[in-house]
Amino acid sequence: MTSDTSPTSPGHDPEEPALHLDLKGLKCPLPVFRTRKRMASLGPGTLIRVETTDPLAVIDMPHFCAEDGHRLERWHATDRGHSFLIRKAED
């Protein structure tokens, strides 16, 4: 399930994620594939939150960000997995 809020909508805080990707239940490499696909349509600097349950995501997501030039702002463990805050690379 994903939910969108336009980063340019009135009242949008640029430090709040404009998009939430709920990728819980997906196994490697699907969380990275789906994140990459969704980020392709976002504007530079857009902040998104990605939630996963795949234990390999703590390796895969930082690697994905480094490969594609995105900035992993922070991540933390959750009750069931991990939450990643990613800022899309500038052009």
C-alpha cells in the first residue's frame, strides 16, 4: 500500500515524507526494486519513507541509495522490521 501527498501542496512540510511505501512482507530484492521504480517518478529532493520486514533491507537499502545517489537520511528498527527515510538525489 502506498499513499501520496504532493510535495508542492499547501501546508506540506518539506521535512515530512511526501510518500510512504509500505513494503512489509516483500523479500529481497523486491523492496529495492519497488522503491527504485516509485522514486523514478518523483522530483529531486523528495523525501520518502519506506517500511520493510525483510532482514536484508538493512544492507540493501543503504546500498541502493549509494548506487543511485540518493541520501539515506536515517533508518531505524521497528517492531516488525525497518523504516528508512530516503531523499531522492538532485539531478
